[in-house]
Amino acid sequence: MLLHTKQLFLGGLTLAAAAVPVLAVGAAVAVQQPVQEEAQEATKAKPTTVEDVVAAANRVCYYQGRDRSSKVSMEIVDAQGRKRMREMTILRRNEPEPEGTGSDEAILDCSSREQSFYVRFQRPADVDKTTFMVHKKPGSDDDRWLYLPALDLVKRVSSADKRSSFVGSHFYYEDVSGRHLQADERTLVETTDNYWVVEAKPKDPTSVEFASYKMWVHRVSAVVVKMEYKDAKKETYRTYEVLGVETIQGNPTVVKAKMTDLRTKGSTTVTYSAVKYDIGLPEDLFTERYLRRAPRKFVK
């Protein structure tokens, strides 16, 4: 994602040596031989359903660690090549696991876990102190707030706006905190030596602008390395690709990703730095009082 996301693709994907060594060249993604063998052995040992694949990818993308902080640089490029920059801090906190759910299955499947996200913009000056906050509630609509400092206004972001542009970028609000797993029907359409390829279709087609999307999930790390969104004519109009991954505190972490709109010919590239897990973010940080006043200990 922007983060979350930090969720994948073609054109020079390079993972650090300490991470899963994946390379993407042109329109084909190649994995070095040791990783191929590791992936093959892992899948031989445990057959994987599409639900397992998606749950693992969701955990890696959005749920690693009890919480997380990162600095984010966003470059927005339009069809004429003109660039705009954004800099922000993103904080994420998972609600604690319910007692008695410490099994491997509960840890893997995070689809019912609530989360909070806090995004504070620092640059450029016209977006400084703008703040976006999400309370993610699986099974129901998320709560989203946007603080506009120029107006000193806190506004709710309606569920109808979740598929609209996030602060003028090519990412959507929903990309930041993730799409609910229950919103789509999924099929495992292909299994290669290195990737699971999953196709998803919305249960409610009227709620989104896409008819389907595919994602390529790396079989060792469970990192989604590519996504393609298709419209009703089955034409690809939006792509997401990961350009860099590192292992941070034992977690495979996307550190650079790009979202491209093939219709407008624009794109947004996000770069994550100073990524930290398990820093002890307090629950009350994700409340309305901090929309206007940033928590200096965590947002510098």
C-alpha cells in the first residue's frame, strides 16, 4: 500500500541481499535458484489453498508486527512528466489478538483483526499538517477522517470515497489501509515455481470501478509483487508494482512501489524509509485529538 501498503511488480524489482532475492526483468519476474528450491520444498510440504495464499499476503502487507512507523516520500507524475512531491509519516497499530487465539492459524489469518492508521503530511507547505486517519473494522465500513489545517476542519471520508484519489495521487484511500478480504471472491488461476497468481472479483460490482484484478504473490515471502486491475471490457487500466523489498526486523518489507494509471498515463511512486516495527504505539494516538496535534514522539 502506500503502505500499504507496501503492496508489487515489473520493471526492475530488486530485493536486498538480506531479503528474499527476487529480480524482475522486463515483463517477466525471475527468482534466483536457491529461492526457487526453497519455494518448491515449502509448497511440497504444505499444499496451499487460495484462502491460505490471500491470508498470508494480507498479513505480510498489513499486519506484520504489533505496530509500525515509516517515513514516506511520494512522487506524483502526470502525463506531461510534471512532478509533485509529498512527504509524510505513516503509523499503523493492530488491535491485540483476543485471548486464546495464539495458534498459527490465528496468526496467519488476520482478516478479522481491527487496525488503526495515522498519516501525517509534512511537505510541501500546502499540505503540511494535513492528517488522514483510519479505523479499520473488518465486516463493516471503515471509519476515515481527514484533517484540513487551512480550514481547521475535520471531515469524515465516506465509504463511497474509498476508491477515490488519495491526496491527488494515483493511490486510492482504500490502498492505504487495505481492502477487506470479505469484499471479493478469489480464484487461484496459476501456480508457477515462484508465484501464486490470484484473480479476485468484487462481490458487489456496483461499489467499485474495477471488474476484477490479479495479484502475483511470491511463494516464499508472501509479498505481492504485482497487481493488475481490469475494467468491464477486461482491459487493464491500473497497475501496481513493487520496486524494492528489504527484510526489516525479520519482516519482508516493501520499501518502494509504484501505482500507474494507464488511462491518464500518470503514476505515483512511494518510497519508505526509517521503517520500524513493534515500537509501542499507544491506542489513544489514533483519536481525533491527534488529528490537529501530531504526536511529536512518533511524528518528527
